[in-house]
Amino acid sequence: MTVEVEIDVQLLKSEIKKTYACVSDEPERDFIFPTGRAWAEDLGYPAELVHVPDTAVESFAGVANPWQLGRLTPGERVLDLGSGAGTDSLVAVQMVGRAGRVTGIDMTPEMLAKARAAAAEMGVANAEFVEGEAEQLPFADASFDVVISNGVIDLIPDKDAVFGELFRVLAPGGRLQIADVTLQNPVSEEGRRNIDLWTG
């Protein structure tokens, strides 16, 4: 669904970056949404979570568990859309093994730095973390077998652009494993313009 009300998208992105920079830099802080390892465990994350360094998991801010949709297969190429501090990417890299590849993309530099540090701590060579935005993915067509995402698409006003890009970068027969927030009732125009409601 395309949002038809006026919203300052650049302001929204700036506020989202600020929020998630805080989650990265001050993970012990209380946020309006749950964070951290205990939250991921409450969501029923797979056993691979235990091997993901605290440097990543302390800033986990997912909304649900995309792994309930299934495990990855060794050798798969995976895109983690809105990878944050890298928790889902580093779970994924364990599932795909050395023959696979995981690429995390996020627009928050602080989160990307944490993800890279956690990957280095794990000694992972087949995961990379790229700065970018979901509406314009810097990847070739059919680059990935699977796209995972956790609590990111709800933050983006132009859902059509996001899904257009996801289908473009997915290989034929590829799949999406998305955990996200959905609405049961329409949001008022005033609510759609409220940046605080977008950023959580």
C-alpha cells in the first residue's frame, strides 16, 4: 500500500537513524520496544543464537521470529534487509555454511559497525554488511535465494518500492522470510504524519 498523505520522508529516515543509533550505542537503555538477547530468546530464536556475540545481540530490536518460517539451506545466498547489529545475519551465516553467503543492508552506520565487529569476532568470512536503503538496493537482479527481514518494512512509507526491489534481487524460485508489524485497522491521516508513531 502506498501512503497518500504528506510525510517528510527524509525527516522520518533521520529520526529512524537516531533511534537505532541509540539502540546501538546505548543497548542497556529502556526503549518503547523490547531489545536484546532475552527478547530474541523469548521469540524462540534458533539454537544458532547462542554463538552470536553479545556485541550484536545486545542491540537486537526485531519484532518477531523470521526463523519460524523455516531454516536456510547450506550454500544459499541470503539478504538480510535492515540487518541492524547483525543478529539475524549471523544466525543465517551459520545455517548457510561456508558455501553460502549473507549480505546485511542497513542505513544506520552505528548498527553496521556493530554487525561488522560481531562478524569479525565470530571469524565469519562469508558475511558482509552494506550501507543502503530498501527502496534502492545496490545489488544486481537475481542476486539472492532468500531475503530475511525483521521489523524493518513497517518503518518504510513506500512499501511498493521495497517489495519491487526485493522481487528484483530475488532469484527465480527465491523466497521471503519476513517478520514484521501489521495493522488490523486503518491509521488516520494525522497518525500517518506522526513521526513518533513510525519510529516506535
